[in-house]
Amino acid sequence: MHQSIKTLFKIIFLLCGVLFANALAAQEATDSAKGSAKPTDYDITDFFKKVFKKKPKIDSAAVKKTKPIVTVFPIAGYSLQTGLAVAISSGIEFTTDTTVTQKISNVLTNVTYTQYHQILFPLAINIWTKQNKYNIVLDYRFLKYPSTTYGLGANTTESDAYTINFNYIKLHQSILKRLSNNLYGGIGFYYDHFWNITEVDPPAGVTTSFKRYGSGKTETASGIAIKMLFDSRKNQVNPDGGTYAHITFRPNYTFLGSDNNWQSLQAEYRKYIAIPGRKHNVLALWNYNWLTLGSGKPPYLSLPSTGWDDQYNTGRGYIQSRFRAKQMIYAEAEYRFGITNNGFIGGVAFVNGQSFSRYISGQLAVIAPGFGAGLRIKLNKNSSTNLCVDYGFGLNGSKGLFLNLGEVF
């Protein structure tokens, strides 16, 4: 397809995403005491009301306190790994208690088809019981996912790229109990199964990392998840202060169905610092570490990899799966600032770095930096949900457009 036509399609799909995203933003609203909008705040709903001179029929912030909100809508997007994508999304948002401190529970799902003939079907369930005593989290996904891989280690190059095709089912479930005001601990069971794994166009005359690693047509990881969570953010959708931290220790066992016995540790820390005297200005810091412990051997597709965190957001500036190895260290800083006084338009500048071990060893290699900037369009002033449009750059000419509904972290 001619490049100018591709660019035109990207713009059209982006505009479609803006039109439909406000419905999705309602699902992500925080509780009314924490996320209420100021009279001067302005979002895309206000923009369209002004353009079409319509008055609101009902205040969604008031509705969500009394009954579930159900939405079904189409949406469009774009990423380096999927190209253009269209989806039918739906969600239910509700509370299990009427107290002002009660956290919002939700059920979200969609069916997505992409330019590269990928199919994605996630089901995310996040339930907070009365008085936030327990948090039940289910993350179920089915992917039919031809995608680019570059092999193992931190020293792969663009010329190593080829397509690997696979089907993937993810069944992650956990329950956490409140231990103190913002601290939760719990346990879960994680199951990941890949099948119909095929190298589509591997380099001729070369034994690929996938084959040298000993992978086959199927891979299974199955184990227990032991979790700790601390979250003092007032608004989880778009934090302007507070701290988020979580640790997940995952031992996998053959008696539970895993291909091998191995252990992993995911440790994440986020800090949000409001800039005094500057409205809508926040310095956000993120550290995400994904480590394989001991001498265990995870399945190839379960190894730590760029853009394979639960939200697919690490490594702006690089395509998903650009790096893959046994150890991953990641850090990012983002400065978020307001452009308009009413909060409708904002901007960000970000810089990140990722370091992976060499091939399958435990020794970390040189850091691969990424950087970029982007715009923020306020979709819902009650939840402070933004449409995020970023352009990122990495090493060796890596670059691309990155779209997100809600902040990257």
C-alpha cells in the first residue's frame, strides 16, 4: 500500500477512535469522591456539546453511584505490532458498596481484528468486594497472533527479524486480601498455553534462536502466583500523586502442567509527583523488572520481552518482542503537562531504557534507550481519562506511533 494512503488510513482511524473512546472512558472512572471534575475542567464531551450545541441528558458521574454502567461500542487503533486494528468492545462498571471510598469494579472485553490478520479476545475482570476487603482479578485472553520476533538476547539486530505465528490462551486469576490501608497480599494460579507455533519466514541457512532454545509446536507454563500490592494513588486511571508497587513471585511446576520447573519474579514500582504551582503537571516514574530465577527454563514465548507486560506498554520506541531474554530491567520517566488551562489538551515527554541479558545467560547487556513525546486529549473529566497519542524513537532507526486509552503507566 502506498505510504500516503497508509498515513491517511491512520488519521481516519485515529479520528474514529476519538469519537468512540468517550464511551470507554466511562468504564474507567474512579469513585466519585476521588475523581470528581472541577467546574473549569473540559473534556471531549464538552467539545462536541459545544460544536453541536447539545445539552447533557444525564451526568455519568452521578449514575455510576447507583447502578451498573453497560457500554458496547466500536473502536479503532494502531500499534507497530498490529498495524491498523478495529474492535467491538463492551464493559460493565459497578460498585459492591455505596460508601464513597468503595473502589470501582469492572468487566471489560473486546474482539479485535488487525491489519496483520491477528485476532485478540481478552476478558478482564476486576472486582472489589465491600469496603475493599478483597480484590479478585481475572485476566483471560485468546490470541491468534502472527508477529515479528528477533531472537534471543540484547544484541539482536533489525536484520534478525522474521515472523512467528502462534495461538495463545492466557488464564490468570488471583485474589488479594487487604492487610492494611493500602497494602494487599494474596495468591493466584497462572496458566499460559501456546500452540500451532510456526516460524513463517526464518532466515535461510541459519539455526534460529527459537530452534536452538529447543522450542516446538506447543509450550505450556503453569504455576502458582504469590502477590503483594501497595497502591496509594487516588486516581488509578490518571494519577497526580501517590505510589503503586507490586511483586509477583511465580513458581511453575510440571505436576501442574508446565513443560518445565522454573520460577519468575515481577517487581514493579511507580511514583507520581505533582509539580507545585503547575496545574495538570506531573512527573511520573516507572521501574519494571521481570526476572527468571535460578537455572529454570521458561518457554520461549513466556520469556521476558519488550511490550509483553500485562498492559503491553513497556518499550515505547520499539516494536513488541524487539528484545527477549531470561532477564529484563526497565525504567521510564515521563513529564506530563497541561497545554490548555481547562485540561482538555495536554502533552508528555518521555525517556526510557531497557536492558536484557545476553542470549539466555543472566548477565545484563547494554541499555537500549527510547524517547519521544505525545499529546493528551481529555476524554472524560470525571475520571481524567486521556486519549494518548505518542511518537517514540529507539536505536537503529526504530520509531513508531503509539496509541493508548488511559495513561501508559
